[in-house]
Amino acid sequence: MNSKLIEKLSNADAVASQESEVRAIIKEELRSYQNTFDYDGLGSLLVRKESKNPDAPTIMFAAHMDEVGFLVRNISEIGFLYLSPLGNVLDKAKENQLVRVTTFEGEKFEGIMNVTKTSSGDVEQVYVDLGFESLEEVEAIGIDVGNRVCFASNFRPIGNEGVFAGKAMDDRTGCFALIEAMKTLQNEELDVNVVAAFTSSEEVGTRGGKTSTQMVTPDMFFAVDVANHPELDRSFMNKRKIGHGPMIVHYDKTMVPNPAFVHQVKEVFNENKISYQKDMLKGGGTDAAQAHLINSGIPSLVIGIPLRYCHTPYSIMNIKDAENATNAIVAISRTCNKNWISQISKY
């Protein structure tokens, strides 16, 4: 159980288009692949494992590096930072929260985030109090418009063994699973080329999923992402329980996967005794939303890792779910070949 890696990933700060801290961790963890590193124009990192078979098809797994957060939009005369959100931060997570501002030079400063509200109780403005009294004091430490602001949460174990709380689990858990899978596959001979894409800007419109898929044009695409486990619901209706394995997502509003493809992937999970859940998403979307529409269409599927309290200062995850996602990526890569892909026909 590599909890130190998920801790490093969780504690790193990265919003859309400012993912350098997370990208550096991934590059270090996968440095043995460094000769294959490639990038799209947004900052997504692509890591490739090539098959020795010149006719091998290509499968692609994508996990996004960015987290929901904010950018500094304005600085007031009394030294308060007014923010613009990047991604869907829940309103309840914006009041009286400790946050961290990162300057363009990489220096970090903590402050308290709070909100103003309209007469109807809706959030109107989000601001950060750094403890200063003037605009000049803020500018003197190097903070400027466009600096990223992330929750200042520290990863920690809680509850049962293997259960952790931390920020940015959406989608650092997916990054963790994909990193560990690429390590496992490194010295194996496969019948497919495997591309691990660590994408930029998913939280603001699944943008890196599109650009990186255009670069690769894979024969098959998997988004390795998360979904929120409604914490009070333990009924049969909840297919996102933490500790019960990743979800095979049968539907979301941005993509409906090919049923034959879903069936094949289920068989891989079953044959390899990988625990999983069968889920559908009412809302949201993943990098598969745009990836499956590239060129004439790419068979795509979402492997989701369950979390509690997504898009807040602390999410709760069970590392067993991320490890099972790793096992799934490895098993799919070992099973997939040209014939396997050709069996995905129109349903």
C-alpha cells in the first residue's frame, strides 16, 4: 500500500493549466519511462509503453491532474483577495476555510477564505483574508492576479486501516492508480501499446482529454476518475460505496458506452477477481466525454473510484479502491489485443 505516493499527490496544489507540482511528482515516479514523455499544448503528460508488435493497437488510460480551486481575480485596497472559481467547488466548502495561495515564483501563503452572500443567501463573492491591511502589503510578497488558490488541507489517515482524508482526491486517486499500473507493466510484453495520459484542465471542461486523445488517436479509451459516494446512503441504490471497489460506469450525461465493450471489461474484472460496482452518473462527466468523439469515434469507458465529499477541502477514500483500479488497468492491458478490440461491434 503506497500511501506515501497518494499523500504527495493529494498535498500538491494544481488547478487547471497550473499542474506543474503534480506533473513533477508523476515524472519522478515514472522516470524510467522518461524517454517516452510527451505533452499536449495544455500541459497534459503522456507516458507510453510500446509493444514489440508493429501492428499492435493502442489503448489509452487518462487521469486528470487538476483539482477544483480558484484564481486570484482582484486585490482590494485593504489587502483581501477576491477569487474566481476553477471547477465546481461546493458553496458549503467556501466559508471559513484555510487556503493556500501560490505565487508565480512558487512561494506559498496561507489565509482564510470566506464569502459574501446575496439577500437570498446565495454566494456572491469569495475572498481570502491573508492578515494584511493593504494592497501594497499583498503586492510586496509577490501575490498577483492569476495566482492559484487551493485548500490548505493535509492528507491524513482516519477511521479503518486504508481510509484516508485529503484534498484533490478528484482525481489524484486516478493518477495514483495509473502511476502504479504503469510501474507494474513496465517489464511486461503486451499485445497492445499502452498510453497513460495525465491530463490538464478536466475540471473546466474535460479539455486535456480532448487534446491528448487527438495526439494519440487510440483504438480504445478509459477515463480513470472518481464519483461521489452520498455519505448517508448505504442502500442498494448507492453503487459508489467506498471500500467496495471501483465503478464500471454504464452511463453519464456526456457519454453512453458501447454495451459490448462494457461486457468485455466486466469479464476482465470477473476473471481477475477484481471487486467492482456497477454505476450510472446522473450528472457530471469525465475526460471520456470528449475523447470518445475524436475522429470517427473511439470506444470509451469510465473506471470510477468512489469518494465521499468530492469538491470540498477533504474527501475520504479507501486506498483499496484505488489499488483495485490499478489491478483493473493492469488486467485490461494484459488481456487486450487486436482481436479483443475487433469484437466490440455495433450493438
